[in-house]
Amino acid sequence: MAQFIVEGGYRLDGEYRVSGNKNEALPIVAASVLAGGPVTLRNLPDIRDVRALIEILGQLGCVVEEPEPNVVVLDARPMQAGTIPEELGRRIRASILLAGPLLVRFGKVVLPPPGGDVIGRRRLDTHFDAFKTMGARVEVGRSYFLETRGLRGAELFLDEQSVTATENIVMAAVLAEGTTTVMNAALEPHVQGLCRFLNGLGARIEGIGTNFLTIHGVTALTGGEYTIGGDYLEAGSIIGLAAVTNSEVTVQGVDPRDLRMILGTFERLGIHTHLHGADVFVPTNQELVVRADYHGAIPKIDDAPWPQFPTDLMSIAIVAATQASGTILFFEKMYEGRMFFVDTLIGMGARIIMCDPHRIVVVGPSELYGTRMESPDIRAGMALLIAGLAARGTSRIGNVQQIDRGYERIDQKLRKLGAHIERVDG
């Protein structure tokens, strides 16, 4: 198992270009199953989760070519109906995204429960209820079995704004008979990207960017090309890293419109940025101070569906708060296991009170000290890497394949900024 050896306390400097959006790439790779010709995907992040999903498609008969770095050509026409390999399906959460495409194309799908980050319960009821309403039979046991003689358009009101459920429904509905309406749909940038990709292949999706989608079923899709957008979550991670290491970094390759709530939330921790076109500049020598609410009330940062602050950046913001003067409450509403990584921060010297699985209070600033730690999931792993780069001394971070699932060659990219980080065999 690979590990990172990190020596903290050094300023970084330079330009950092984000990779393609992981959460956009995964559903688009899955949606390629529906294409009637080859699909060329550009700016595809070379990360473990994307490679695992492509490997699943390959085992089901999809022809995969990689003509150049970060470009993949997928031709799913030779694919046959089959069972998703259990070992691969359990490796990543994104395997559930194949349910909709395989169901509508082949009439049945068998897949194991998906894997991914252990951050709390991640229910699939919204997916299955929608498929049943559209005419599928669903059996849930050790594996999931879905079957249909033909999906039909339906009026759907989702019981939660689930990103993956919205994506699965959209992928199933584009080739279903009739019109499907999805109310209370997720509207994250990566959901919008999936819809634009499908429309480029001939789908008829209306309401993109809203929580009310209308999908008019078509008889077939074509092949095509698509460029994955920049990963705004990676951009937010690097902005937080630059601030806590007192560094001067320009983040490139992301749509600034995707960062509005993220930058506004970081401002509450004293992290200031400047936009120069499509670049986000983080200046050095910032004084990180928690901005109190009116009347001096202790402020709160919480997460919620888009366009609110994303849950995937809560761990990054918590690390930033340990370096800011003041007291702030974090309320993680979505996952009961995401906060448990703070035990490691406390061991590094952070002053954090864990009120319950969803709420913590951070009192800063605290001097952090290097230590041995394990990456529990993608985002907490990145947060601990940031903490290690801000800490005094050396840290050894294990289980870094979790970080690799969401951040492309992060050690190489950070070394170009001057970070003291090495990848070694554990």
C-alpha cells in the first residue's frame, strides 16, 4: 500500500490546474453505454474510480481506446447484457450509475451493492422507487436485480435531492417510451454536465440547471464527443490548502460560477480570493479570522444540496478553521460518518469539540504537529494531507489510494508548487 511522506511548514507558490470533474466523468462514462456510436471523452481525470468504472464496461464488452492522456474513446455497441463483476462493483460507489443505462438498454441488470467511501448510510431507495414507477421489477438481496419489458415515462417526485438517483433516472428516461418529469431533481454542475452530454448525443432533456427536469424519450442516441468540466471540488481543496499554508497559488481550469458558494463560505474563515477571468488567485500573508455573525454570534457552516456549500468540502473547511482565529460550528447534515476524521486532527493539536456525529465546534488557531495517519475516504484523506502540509514536522499518511480515487496525481501536482511530499511503498 502506498503512503505519503509529508514535511509541513513550507509555503507553496505557482499555478495549479485542476483535473476533470470526477463527479461529472463517472455518470458520463456510464451514459456511454447508451450511445449508438463511439464516444470520445476529453479531460477525463485519470483517477482510480474512473478507471474502475471503465474496467467494468470493458468486462461487459465495451471497446476502450486511449489515444492520448486524459482522452478515452468508448464504443459500447458490442456490449452484452451481463452481471457486473462483484469485486469491481464493490470497489466504487459509481457502479450504481450503470443500473439505469443497462436496464433501459438490455431490459435487465444484476449488480452488487456499490462500494465507495464509508461516510454513513447512502440509501438507494430513491433509485429503485423511480425505476419501479417507470415499469421495472426490483429485487434487493445480496445483489440487486432489475428487470423490465420496457421502461415508460412517468411523473416522478424524488423523496430527496439525490445526485446519483437523478443521474440514473435521466439516463434511463432518455430511451424510455414517452415523457418523464423529475421534480426535486438534483442540479449540481455535474448533473448539468451529464444532461448536456446526453443532449449532444440526441437526447431531449429540458430544464437543465433547475430542479424540474423534463425528458422526452427518443428511440436512439448517436456517438459524439464531450469535454469534461474542471473539478470545482478539487479547486476548493487547493484554495483551502493555499490559505492554511500561507501560500500564493493561482487555481486554473474551473468555471468560477461553480465556486460562488464555496468562495463565500471560505470568506467566513478569512480566506480571500481574487478572480482573474477563469483563474482564482489566492494571495499570501492572509490573516485567517472567523467572521462572527451579527451581534457577535458564533457562526455556523453547514452543507446542503446545490447551490449550497457542498458536503465534499466540509472536511477541507474544517482544517482551514483550525488555522483561523475564532470559534465556529460545523453542521454536517448529510452523512453521519464524515466527521470522524477529526479525531486525527485533535491528535495533531487541533482544538475541536465533537458534539455528535453531525456537529463539531472548532476553536482556532492551533499549531498542528505531524503524525502518522490513515486516509479514511477521498475528501477526509485530502483534508489530512492539507493538515500535514500545514503542520510542523513530518507526517506519514497511509491508505492514500483513497485520495487517488478522487485526485489525479496529487503528489506530483503539489510538488510542482514546492510541497515536500513523496509517495513511498508502505
